Amino acid sequence: MKNNEFLQDIFKGLGNYIYWLFIGMIVLTIASGWIFGDLIISLNKFKKLIDTTSKATFVRNQNEIEELGWKLGPKYHVIVNERKRKFRIRD
């Protein structure tokens, strides 16, 4: 019973702001889902483009590969540079 009273006191203290907090949580949940989904899509696209065995395909998609590597982080910069070294592509 004591926990329930504690929560009721919090809700009373927040007053009408509780509705704004609820709306804010919904917006943040949607934004987080969007960012996570974009990350998964970018990661899959990066893996698909980087796993090519053709130098011509790699060079054709090099701008997109480098952009995805930049977007995904330093670990992926290293992967891009290793592939460029393997295909003997200069910067």
C-alpha cells in the first residue's frame, strides 16, 4: 500500500504535466525506434556492399560505402580502409 501512495503523490505533484510527459515518452519511443531501424538498415546495406569480390563494383559503390562507414562509426572506417587496401585503391 505504501508504494501506491508514493506513486499517487508523484502524480499529484506533477499535476497536468503528466500528460505532457506521456506524450513526450511516446515521441521519444517513436524516435528511438526510427533511429534503431535506420541503424539496422544501414548496417545490412554496408555488409552487402562491402562483401563484394569485384573491384569494379566496389569502386562504383565507393561513395556510398564510405558514407555508410562514416555513419556507422570508426570500426567501419577500418573495414572500408582494409577493403580499399585489398583492392589497391588509393584515397
